[in-house]
Amino acid sequence: NKEGRMSEQACRVYVGNLSWRTSWQDLKDHFKTAGDVRYADIMTEYHTGRSRGCGIVEFGSAEDAATAIQTLHDTELDGRLIFVREDKEEARGPRRGPPGGRAQRRAPAHRARNSFPSGAGTVGKRVYVGNLSWNTSAQDLQDHMCQAGEVVHADVLRDRDGRSLGCGIVEFETEESARHAMTSLNDSELDGRMVYVREDREEQ
């Protein structure tokens, strides 16, 4: 029921700016300091299994989840300062499967990666943008990122139901524009959130 879903949502947090090498076990171990971790997972690409740089942690209580947001936001994990915020049930859909498993949240991204051409010509021209508002559209993302240079394509990663995953990919016309985006638009505000911009690692 709705009350049960809201209760489960209150026990979960969304974690962003994760290192590409951070595993679900690393994430779980890091969040144990906030309370009883029932489940932790890294969001990955459906076809490749590569990390999307974000994840979900579910606690035994809403109090533990609140503690995680208060105490683990902007802490370092695998060399990166992570951000921790409330997970949105309506933006993600309910978790299914046993706690602790990694594959349960490997929902395919809607359009996202597959809409981008691949190959050597795109390496260095793409950036990964995290901590997006659930309401940010691909057009909003493109309009924001064009401050750094000409944008060829921008997309928000989505699950199979079309719900935002809170991160996106932007491809620029030149590598110089992509580098400029990482230096000038990292920690810039978009739709009320401070987004982070870093190199996209799909080809690696």
C-alpha cells in the first residue's frame, strides 16, 4: 500500500559521485557507520554492467537513513566526495529481490547510452553529469551545458519506465568544450541542485 511504500522510501538514500570502481560491498561498508544497512547497490549499465556512478542504500529504519544524509554527505569514498540525499520512490520504483545483492537494480537505461554514437571519435567529448533534479529534462540539461560549448547531444539516464535516475550524459562538439564543462560547470546550479560534471567513462 501507499503507506508501506512511503515507509520503505524513508529508509533509503540515493548516493552520487561514486568512483567507477566502488562496489556494492564498498558502499555498504561505508554506510554501516550510520546504522543498520539492509541493502546496498550500485546502478549499472544493463548491457555492460559498468557503474553509472550512483547507488542506493536501504537502512533498517528511517532514522538511520536520516543519519546517513546528515553524517555521510560530502564524505570520501574511494577518493571521491560523495553526496547523499533522500531516495525518491516515485522516481525509481520499488526494490525487489533479496537484500545485499547487486543485480537487483540493473534496470536498463531508457534511451540514454544507446542514443549516443560510439567509437573513438566520441572519446573525450562526453561528460557525465550527476545530482540532477528528478525533474530535469534532456533539454534542460542541454541548455545548461551549452554554456561550455556546442552540445551535440544530451540525455538524462532513465529506467525502463522513463523515470529519471538523477544523472545524464552530454556530448560536445569538441574535447575542449568537454574539458571546459568539467572545470566551469562542476558544482553549478541546475533546477535547484548543485550538479557535478566529470569525464564519461563508457568507452573505458
